[in-house]
Amino acid sequence: MTKDSSGADIVEAAWLELLGCDRVDAESVAAAYAEPQMRQLFPWAGMCELHFSRCTEFRWTWEVSYIRPAAGPDHSRAYYVAGPPRIQKIGTAATGQEAVAQAGVA
């Protein structure tokens, strides 16, 4: 990215980086990227969690829910949706698409 990059360019570059990385679950990243409203947000990963920010500069905002992998009772892949604050639980989801739908954009 250059200093002349627009916010949209910065957001798109961040998505492309996350789509090809192993720091966060690929299914949830692909599902969020496929959702036009989520794709407008700046994505970032931390502790295997997928976060979304309306700000493209570090320290990103915590005003949107986030998604993290959670092992189900049968050790199947599941997702935990929470936030924006860590103490606010939204729910669990069986697929990345369901998790993205729960996270939504307010």
C-alpha cells in the first residue's frame, strides 16, 4: 500500500491477506468476504479470532461483533460469536456463514 491508497484499497488488501493466511479460520473469512456489508469493514485477526473494524488504522475499533472457532461437544468445528465487548456473547454457529449472519453489521 502507498500513502495514496484509498480506504477501500486498504480494506481490500487486508481481506486478500486474510483469505490466504492461517492465523484465522478460512471458512469464516470466506463467508465474511462473501457478504457485501462485512467486506466493507477492515478485517483483522488476533488469537485466531476474526474481527471487523470501521477504522483502517491501528488501533482498530471494537464496535462490531467478532467470530472465533470453538470446539463443539463432539469436537466438530463450530463458531462462537461475541462482542463488540468480550463479555457480550451473541451465540454459537455450526458454519462460518451462520457465524457471519449472527455477527452482522449494525
